[in-house]
Amino acid sequence: MRIRWRRISAGAAVLAAASLFVAWTGIIDIRASTGHWRVTDWFLHWVMRSSVRTAALGGHAPRFTAAMLPLAAGHYETGCAGCHGSPTMPRPATVENMLPPPPNLQHIAATWNDAELFEIVKHGVRYTGMPAWPSLERDDEVWAMVAFLREYPSLDQAAYQRLIGFSATGSRDFATIAKSCEGCHSSAGLDETSLIPRLTGQSETYLRDSLEAYATGKRPSGVMKVALSRTSSEDRKKLASHFANQSAATETGRASEKSSRGRVLAERGDRTRGIAACAACHDAADVNEAYPRLAGQPVPYIENQLSLFRGGNRGGGAYAGVMTRAAAGLSDDDIGLLAAYYGSLPAD
């Protein structure tokens, strides 16, 4: 038995040495232009599908809503369409020569379930050009992309264009940057069901701090990280001024019994549970301009931001830690009440 194990060990050592020698000679072809053998291509895809299937076990998708689609569509146009193509942007010829070439997602998404799509979008795929999501803390953004991919096959060019709100171009002058931002954030395109915030009505200080926090990673967001990736600090200052000087929308959400209860919590807090009054800092006269205005923001947006603060995943400017502590004791019901209240107020 001892001799047999020695032979096995010696054989393994010889095989390893031979493999290293073959690799050292450079005769293994790694050129993308030559493609894979059919069996290699099958094996790699089999390994990938098996890996994704196992990693996705136990994953549960949230309820998908229409509000998720614009949030993901704008990111798809700027961050994904360059490789995968879109109804308004054919795939560049160069990506056809990648190995493997990025698939057309209008045809391939249906072959994966929701949890598997989440795994791929969030973590990417090794040995391909598929990157991980730019901010791994933001599962909510990844699920929004999964919701978008489910709708994507049914979108024609007009429907897709309505969702993204802008057309990606190679130009990076300020007018083009501002127009692309307005494609998502324009008050005209937002309603009380949106996951995207209104920027009009916010102070220049708050907007500038927020954009810098996104750009530096202090406020995690894969969507905003990509959107700002080709902007300079000067561009971001101009954007803050641009949106701060626009007139705020006057539309409001509907007042309700829920918003009335939310008003009590916002104005008084709950000392028995250590919940501070929101009105002490937000939407009050002569408060710190680094604090955001909440009035008139879409209800789902406020709910999502408070949930992120409560989970410690929000980040932001210099006062983000204050909100993380303030939101720690909020229940789901509290968050719904506060969002209903601020969403019912006029933004101006």
C-alpha cells in the first residue's frame, strides 16, 4: 500500500510538472479569434449554469413593480447596452469578437429564473466580460434590474425609449450630461409611485454633497456610480446648481389616514422607542442646507431610503451617520407612515 501511494504521488507530480511545462512553452492557444472547441464551449457553459444554479438556491425575488423599470432601464442604457445592445443601440461590431460574445438579453433572460438572474447581475461571471454590480450593497437595485430583464423582451424601441428617458451618446459636454440626468430625474417623468427622487427643490449644498458621495462610493449605488463615472468634480458642482435652480413641482400625493398618522410621527417622534422627530431637521425653516427636503418625494423612494438607512447600507454626506442612527428603531409600519406623510406634501 505504501508503494502504491508513492507511485500515485510521483505520477501526480510528473503530471503537474508536464502541465506547467506545456503552459510555459506557450503552445496553449488563448487567442479569442480562434474560438473554443465545441466541447470546451459546452463544458464552460455547463460549469457556469451549474455554479449559478447552486449559488441561487434559496433566493427569493421581491414583488416586482412598474416603478423598478425606469430605475433599471437608465442603467441598462449607460452600463449594459454597450455590450448587449438595446432597442435603440445595436451591439457594436467589436463585441461580436469577444470570447464568449455577450448574449442578446432579449433572447436569453427567459432561460434563467429570477434568483439566477439576480446572482448573475450582482456577482458577474468569471472568464467573461460580465462584471459584478458596481455596488454590492444595493440588492434593491439588482432586483430592479431583474424586473427590467423580465420585461425587456416585450419592449419595442418606443417603449424602451420612454423608460430610459434619454439617448446615450459619446458626447460628455455639460449640456449632454444634464440632459441624461433629466431623463431619469425630471419631475415631469416622475409620479408618486417612483423609486427615483425629484431633484428640484433641493438645496445646492445637499445635491453637491450627494453627487460627491455617489462618485466617491460613500453613498453606495451601482446606478449612480456608473451615471457619474465620466463626470468631473466641476461637472457635479454644475449639476447641483442646475437642479437646485429649477422650480419645484407642486403636485402632491393623496392625503390619507395613513399620512395623518405619519405627520404625528414626523412632528413628534416617539420617545418611548427612541425615535426622533423628523421635522426637527427636515423641511423646517433655517435648517442645515446639507439636509434634504422630503416634501413631495415619491412614497416608494422615501420608503426605500429609510430601509437602506435602517439596514446601514445608505451612506451619503457628512450627516449620513445621523440618519443611520435615527432610522435604526423604525419599523416597517413607521417607514410606511412617514413616506405617506412626506409624499402627500407639496414639494415647493
